[in-house]
Amino acid sequence: MRLLALLLALMALGPVPAAAQLEGVLAAPAESPTPAPSAAEQTIADTQDEGADGRIAQRIRGIFAELPAYAGVEVAVSQGVVSLSGTVPEADDIARAEAIAGRVSGVVTVDNALERDLSVSASAGTLGALRAQLENLVKILPLLGVAIAVAAIIALVGYGIAGLTGLWHRIAPNSFLAELIASAVRFAFVLAGVVVALNMVGAGTLLGAVLGGAGVIGIALGFAMRDTIENYVASLMLSLRQPFRANDWVQIDAYEGRIIRLTSRATVLMTLDGNHLRIPNSQVFKAVILNFTRNPQRRFQFDLGVDADDDALAARRLGRDTLATLPFVLDDPRPEGRVIEVGDSNVVIRFLGWIDQRESDWWKTQSLAIVAVKSALENAGFGLPEPIYRLRFDPRSASVPFENMAEGRARPASPPAPPPKPSASASELHEDVRPADEVKDMVEAERAAAGAGEKDLLDHARPVE
């Protein structure tokens, strides 16, 4: 009876299955919640709530209604598939409309059939944007004017500083470098003015683009004008190094003459026959330069051949002593004679002598020295033979038969001896050998006529390299 009463009490408290379920839940171990599937793992549901297509279409139309660019877009939804049709003013609006529709919940895919409207009326927004930009430009004109004024003031200050020519000529070693420094100062101030002006109008990004483009253009121009830039740099280096002076007698590679002037582009020479010669400075800078004027002492030399049967050493001593007696030949360094070659019929002796170019002309002294040594050798009995050639006549190749020369015609009588040739007198060997360079006088006259009108980078106040 007690057991029956207990069962009736439990039944009064509630249904048994509910209690059992609660007991099972309480008794079951706690489990971690299952994560929701990712977007890549989502699948399309096999059923759809009633009215879902209408809600999706209404939502998309409401969004498009807030965007003026989609006023002409029509939206249709069926089974979660959104169909867009109509026109939009810009090409970017087509992809944007598809992205907006795809983000609405419940959309399976988007069928985008939008097209860009190319009519004039559709460009009203673009024209309006252009009008707005023009209005903004009008508003910014006062600030733009102030920025231009500031840039102009900075540039004028730079031009004023660059115009202090006396200062730059005191700092720089020559006028060419002084002009280069002044140009660099002007460029730096103009660039600073442009930077400040662009920052004032808020166009700092534009400045970076301009400088980047200028760098690319500069590299391209550098390759295109490589020879011009090389010549300009060579002019600068020559003006700093000063390898020669005006009226120096030089040989630059194969070109010989006297220096007239050094300009920013070329070195101007007057050749020994009186012609003007302009050599690009880039070529002068890389050339081998032989300066005949730097050292006042200059050596001349010539070769004479004596008979192979004569005493070559005696001829050498006689020629050397003859050079020593000439008044224009220096005692220090002393004249010299060298046996340099034994020829087929003679022995070649090279005679050398030194002169002072400030007092004696090189061409005149060399000519007189040759005549003096030749006369001394001939008067002493030394023979100066000419080259001897032997001719062989082959009787088989002659058109007329040769007869026996021993039994043939009698030899003609030998011609009479020629009268003795006059030799140079002592007075002729001591003629005036003072320098008389007509080319040097022409160079001086041209430099005096040019005056300050022709820029010359040669500076006589600086030492020669």
C-alpha cells in the first residue's frame, strides 16, 4: 500500500518522460558547441521561406534608391537569384551594383545585365562634377595667387644672390666655375619656391610625381645628350686643371699649333700655317698633349752619314765640336753625337744640340747646325756618300744584242771635273736666329682684338698643371 501511494505521488508531480529527459540532460556531459560552417562550406538550402524573394528585392531596391547612380536599375529576384538590368552612368557602377546585391542575405547569385548609359543626359553628373571642380578652382584662386607670389619672391631672392658675380668669382678659381655656381644657386631657389607653393595649395603629392617624372626625363636626356654632357664636364675639368697657357705651342694628338683660347665648348688653336682649329674639349681632355713652350730649353737633332771606310768616331767628335762652337747652342746640356746605324755604304751619326727657345728659333738653329756640321765634315775630308745602286743588264732580255764590252767600242772620254761648289761662310753660319714667330704675333693680335667679348677660361694667375 505504501508503494502504491508513492507511485501516485510521482505521477502527480509531472509526466515521467519529461522528468526523464531533464534527468538525462543533467546527467549528460557538457559538449563544446559545433562551429557554424564557413562561407566556402555553406550550401544552398533545399527550401525557401515564403516571401523571401520579395523581401530581397525590396531590400536591394531600397539600397539603390539611396544611390543616384542606380536610379535606372531594375531588380528582379526569383529563388534567390537577383537579376539586375538597366543602365548606369559609369562603368565602375556596374561592378559596384553586383557587389552590393551579393551582400544581401539570402541571395544565391547575381545575374548582372547592367550597361553604361552613353547618352548626353546621363553625363549630367560628370558635367556637374566638372562644374564643381571649376567652382573649387575659382575658390582656390586667391590662395593660388599667394602661393605663386611666394614662389616668385623666393626665386627673385635666388636670382639676386646668384647675381653677386664678384662673390662667386672670389670663391671660384675661374669664371666658368663661378657661372656654374651661380646657375646652381638660381636652380635651388626656384625649386624651393615651387615646393613651397605646392605645399601651400596642398599639392605635395603632385610634387612627388613631378620630381619622379623629371628624374626619368633627366636619365633619358642624359643618355641622349651624353656627348654634350661629357664635353661640358671636360670643359669644367680643363678650366680647373689649366693644362696650357695662351700662345703655348702645343701638339694635341695629331694637331699642332698655338693656343688662342679655351672656351666652354672647344679649345681654339691657330695652326702653324695660320688656320683656326677648334677641338672639342672632351677630345682635348682625353688626348696626349705635347707642350713645346713649357720648357724654354729644347733639343734639336739630325742625322748625317759618312763613308764606311772613314773613321766614324773622328767624324762624331768633329761634328760635336762644331756644334759646340755655334753661339746659339747651349753648353749645358752639351751637344752630343751618336753612331746609330751602319748602312750599306755609310755609317749614320746622329747629332744633338740644345737651344734656349726664348733667344733662338728652333727651326733656324736646326737648319744652321746641319749646314755647319756638314761643311766641317766635308772640309775635313770625310765623304758623305749617296746611296749606291748596282744595275745588271741581262743580254737575253735586251732588244739589241750586246757585244763584248772589252772588244767593243772605245769608251768615251771622261767629262771634265765640275767646278768646286761654294760652301757656307762663317758669317752665314752666325746669322740672326732670334725667334720670329709670325703665328705667335697673329695669336696675340687676335686675343687683343677679341678683348672681353670672347670668354676665355685660361687663367694666367693660376699655376699650370
